[in-house]
Amino acid sequence: TTTTGKLAALYKRQGHNVMLAACDTFRAAAVEQLEIWSERAGVPIIRQKEGTDPSAVMFDAVQAARARNIDVLLADTAGRLHTQVNLMEELKKIRRISTGKAQVENFRSWLVLDSTIGQNSVNQARLFNEAVTIEGLVITKLDGTARGGIVLSIINEWKLPIEYIGVGEQVDDLVRFDQTEFAKAMLGEGLEDYWTKKEQAGNPALQHR
């Protein structure tokens, strides 16, 4: 949810028309949390009551986004384990409704991983991709100097692209991942310098390689 909110703020700063879809109807207060982020980012949100079918929320959000000429629709879904079969089926349904009934052509599924869980992140990426197609990753909590290794493991062992990395708690602490600069930092100047340079560069100007 936090990452979805940060992405909304980032895309808004880049000049896009952004909307949020509150598709985490499973966790208590998840919708309210996303509403707070929508206010921070200054973007509209589509929500329904707790317990609503997430794919129904997604379908309504797509229709609303089209009606309002929205460029980027970001859907926040519930966190889950790959072993929770019913919740994994829920993800499949969201994608099926989006690309089928709602006729979304440019649909992307991103998996948000916590860097502090180490090698389990690699396993999660593999197992989620086996269940539902994952087009990209966002790695969070990478603001510590000792956590860079998990990025190398993911790139080496599982060939999913890393789209963004989270380097702090603030709304703008989400930056595009640059694998060349990241590798240079790990081998030379250090990760702390990498975070500093990214912060000084400004998120909207970062280019993805």
C-alpha cells in the first residue's frame, strides 16, 4: 500500500494523471490507508466497502479511469503468501477481468518485495511468477548498506526486471532502479553514496536502464 502511494506521487510529479484503485478489500483499514496516500499524492481513488470482490473494484476503476482520461491506474492488492491458494486465485481473476472484460491493453503486474527477508525474496519472486505473470519488481527497505546483495541475487537467479527501489519512509523515497550505477556503487563508492546521488538527482529525472 505504501509503495502504491509513493508510485502515485512519483507519477503525479512527472505530469501524469493518476488514479488509485483500492483492491485490498481483505485487510482491515487497508482502504483507509490508501485513501490517506491518495490525499498526500493529490490523486483520486476508487474504493468499495470491505469484503468486496477485488476484481469488481478493478473493473469499476478501469471504467472510471477511462471516463476521466487517466494516464496511470495503480491498483493496490492485498499482501499474501504464495501458499494461500484462494488469494493467489484472486490475483489471477483481477488480471483476467482487467485484460478480458475491461479490455486493458497495457496491464502490468509488479511484485513488491521486502529486502530485509533476504533469500526468501528470491523464492517469493519465483513462486509468484509461477502462479501469476509478474512483469516487474519493486524492492523496498533498501536504505541500509548491508542489503544490496539481495538485488544481485534476484538479478542473477531470477530474470525479472527491478523497476523501482524503496530507500526510506518518505513519500519521495522511491527511485528508478539503475543496475549499472547500483553495481558501481557496490564495487566502489558504496551504497550510501548511491542513495545520496539518487536523492539529489530528483525522482522524476531518473531514467530506467
